[in-house]
Amino acid sequence: MPNFALLNNVDHRNMRVIRDYSSQYGDNEISVVTFPQEFRAIQNEYPIFLKKNAETGKFIPVALMGLRQNENVFLSEAGWDAQYIPASVKRRPFLIGVQPPKPGEGEQPSRLVYVDMDSPRLSEVAGDPVFLPHGGYSPYLETMVELLEYIQYGTELNEQFVDMLLASELLEVVALEITLKSGEQNNLAGLYTINEDKLNGLGGSAVAELHAKGFLECIYMILASHANVLKLIARVEARLSAQ
């Protein structure tokens, strides 16, 4: 379990973050959450599906990284073997939190940066510094703060996107049953995708609303991304043949 602490330049003045990607840093995940703003980049390389968040039960879009638990076929000895790394991966070990306003401090909540103190990426001798010597944000941390804001906005978009999909009953269960050349069978359960028949049968007003929100394009990018399942299988096969 993560151990998040509020980031500050006193307790964490010497903190550095190792920006490599490998299984030792927890990057060997079969899927990671993704956001509508990055669907265009994601769908070039990863299959996009939806699944239910194990903690909240709500649907979230995810980029599929492998066929088995704790498998990410985009990891190599050189790091992450893809042109685009999902935002939810790049933000590690940071997280953005929202603090309600105190009495007399206005109505806008404060956004605070938290760091996972148990992350193996943290160091005091290797990696990028989080703070400058005088205590200000380092260029790296500035970039991370921008990324966290991007993710916060993406999280809000995800909720709107999923709400509209559910309202139009566009989600359907998809069963990925994949047999490798070795005969190994992989059955990926709990994934959802867009029901194309229901999509094609939507009324004009529903389609117009999806288009106005930018979500119609997201739907088609999800569907187009499914061609990447074959690429994913090819990566798995290549790994097995190299063993």
C-alpha cells in the first residue's frame, strides 16, 4: 500500500526521484488508468478498454499493457519501450490531493502535492532533485505539478465521459480469450468496451451531445485502439521466444 505524505521543502529537501521504468519500481502492471486528453496518443500503441475500479466500483478507461497479472510487455532492459508513456505512470511517485477551503479563505479548494514515501523511486543520491537548494520547486517538480493538474482534469473528464456512456447504455462486456502459439490460454475478464450496435442506433441529439463534449471522438479512438491487441500478443510471443 502507498504511504503518501504531504510534500514539503523541509522534510523532503534532499529528496530525489529516479525516473527509470522497470518491474522493481512497480511498473509491471497489466493495465493503467488513462484519460480522454491522451486517448489519441494512447490508441497509437495500447488497447483501451474500461473496467470497474476495485475500490469505488466506478468505470474507468484503462490502457492494456499485458495479458497476465503483473505483466507489462512494454518494459525492457532499456526502460519503457513505447513512444508514449501514460500520464498515470509518469506522475509516480506523486499524487495530487484536494483540501477543502478553511473558513475565511474563499471557496476554492487547495490542490496539494503528496509523495509516496514507500516508493522505490525515492533517493537522496540518485535521480532528479525535487527541490532547489534554496527550497524552491526544481524544474522536474514543476513538470510534475503540471502533469498532476493534467491528471486531475482528466479524472473529471473520465467521470463525465463514463456518465454519458452509461446514460446511453453504450458499454458492454468484452471477453478476451487469447491462445498463444505455445498453447497457453489467457482469459482477460472484467473488461468493457463500446457496443457498436447501440452506438450506431443513437439518436441525433445524443450523438450531438457526445460530439459537443469531445467524447464521440474518444469513443472511436477506443474502438480503433482494439487493433493493438494483436500487437500486444506479438510482444508477448516475442518475449516467450526469447526466453
